[in-house]
Amino acid sequence: MPVGQALRRCPSAVVIPPRFDAYGAASDALADIFRSVTPLVEPLALDEAFLDVSGSARLFGSAVDIAAGLRRRIAQELHLPASVGVAPNKFLAKLCSRRAKPDGLLHLARGDVDAFLVGLDIAELPGVGEQAARQLAAAGIHRVSDLRAVEEHAIARLVGVATAHRLRELAHGVDERTVMADVAAKGLSAEETFSVDLVDAAEVRQPLLAPSERAA
């Protein structure tokens, strides 16, 4: 919720001002650490990225060794926690990193993928938002094991052909996407939250200038 609203509910709350310069510097340093082990780094956010380390084994050891080494360096050099997922593909690595939070390492070997997936809630699959989750649940599909038991054409009637095909692939641990290094940004934004809602066009016009200038 907006900070102003939170403070009205809890006036004694301590608000720590954001330090975007510090976040940017830490993000740059993190990227340098990533690229010290592989040039194949696909940033997702200031603090998140996919790494393809399949070509780095001779220099740095197994993927698990590399992940452990990265976590040590991040802790020592940046004094930050790091949650890392090591898995056969991007989808599974993302799931593992989520399970490894707040400061851990989870390795999913190829032979353990099936056992890992079958018990997952359907909402943990990318592309399953609230509406899709409700539609699937109404049809008795709550977990990945349920999804596997249903024909793709039946799922397509609920969520569409493209989504159904993608979900069936993910339910079996299939993700053919490669790590895309140096992906051009698709957008750039600046935002600001106000203590009260601005509902009049004239009120909004002046505050738009500052974030517009930052984005430019």
C-alpha cells in the first residue's frame, strides 16, 4: 500500500527512505560478479539474473560449486544474502531460487525433476494468474499432478491453446528457452507514490514532470 496510507494505520511505523543510487551500485557490482564466471548472464531485475554456467565447469567446477562460490563472494564483497537455484533449465532454476529464499541454495538434479514437480500448486507455474488458477481449480486442477492427468485440448478450453501447451510443457519440466545475454531493455520507467490519491487531471499534470524527466 502507499506509505501515507500505511502511516495512517500505523503512525509509529519506522519508514526507511529508499536509496536508489545504492541499489544501482550494488546491482552493477553483482553483475560484475556474475560475469566473472560466465558471459552468459540474462538480467531479470536489479537483483536477479539467469546464468548459463555450462561452459564454465573446467575453470570453476560444477554448477553447484559455482553457485556456492557466487554466494560466498556476494556475502563477502557486497554483504548481501543470495538465494540461488541450480537446475536443468530456466523455469526450474527460478522455482528453486524461490524455494531457497531467504538465503540459501537449492540444487535440482535432472533425475529429481518429476518428484519435485508433481506436488507443486498449479499457481507456481509461470502464466497461471489468479483468473487462470480459478478456472483450472473449478475443473479440479489444483496441482501439477492434476494437470498432467488432463488432455491438452481439455486444458485449452479453459485457458486457451497457447497457454495450455505451455503449461503442459512446464508440468513435465520442459523449458527450451536459452539464457539470453545482453538483452535490450523493452522499456524504461520512473514512478512516484503520493501520500494521497491524485484524482484530478490538473493535479496530476505538474507531478508528472519529475518522473518524466527521470525516465528521459
